[in-house]
Amino acid sequence: MIQQRMRAVLVSAALAATLLTPLTAHAASLSIGDGTGDTWREVIAQGKVTGFEPAGSAPNSDIVAVKVKHTARRVKIRTTFVDIANNAEGVVTQTRIKTNEGRRFRVFVAKDGDDSGAESYLYKRRCGGVHHKISWSRNTVKVSIPRSCLSSPKWIKVASGGGNYWERGDASRASYRDQVGTTGATSPGMSGKIRRG
């Protein structure tokens, strides 16, 4: 069920993506700040995302920062929200990763609002070493990926986002998103290079 919803999220992200100025990176780590009150409600018609409406600071959706560490063995991503709660809204993070070889990956953490558990995975890839941790008290979602699952790159570039996530509720329920590094509804494009530390 979670992966079915993820497909819908991916389709809407692909429709909305635009390439803007790349963000700058530091050796081995990157921090991207994001303003508050810049979430967007997905407008859905006939089962498809057709646009976005400003939504202020929607529940489990408003991201304030993402930090990426590229260590000798793993890539670690920490997403910090204004406020997240283990409730019916659920929460999801998505990070797109591009390697120096031109390979592309998507890593997700998804906590279904109607489920007690969460999962993390590389989209359409098999990798047994992806781990996550959600801290409701610190408003953070962390995910860690072995570099071997990403072809052991010399450097990576990232683009991150997230939002609330419900699975089996009423189809009329609104879904919200926040793209990190921009106040807009679409991705600002990939970051600068984050070299292995």
C-alpha cells in the first residue's frame, strides 16, 4: 500500500519538478535550510495531481532543514520539521540522489497515518542496509544508506522534500508537501557536490 501511494507521489513530483539554481555544498556534508509556512496542498482531479495551492504550515509537512553527511561507508540524511506527530496525517520524506557516475536513486521514509510502523527503502532498488529513525520529540526523520547501495560514489548531489502521508483514508483528504530549499511547490533542482568524507 505504501509503495502504491509512493508511485502517485513520484508522478506528481515529476510533473512539478523544475530545474533552478543548484545549492552549494561542503566537503562531506551539506545543510539546506528551508523557511516555515511554505507547504503546498496538492490539487487532485480525476485521481491526478493537477496543481498546488499555498497551505501555510500544514500538519506533518513543514520542513525547516535537511542535513546530508557523506561518510566513508554511508550516506546519512536528517530532515527536521516544524512539528511532526504520530497521528493520522502520517509523514514521508523523499531524497533524490545523483552520483558522479550519473546514476540516480530515490530514498524514502514513509510512516502511514493509518499504520503503527514506518519503512525506508530505495525506490525500485534492492538494498538490505537502508535504516531509518523517526523522533517525534525532536521532529526529525533520519535515513541511512550504505554507499555500496549507491555504487560507492566519489560524490553525490541531492534534492529533498517531504510531507504528510495517509494511506487508506478518504480519497478526498488533502495531501501536503514541502520542497527543501525553496518556498515554491516544485524542486529547486539538485544541490552541489557532496564529496565522500
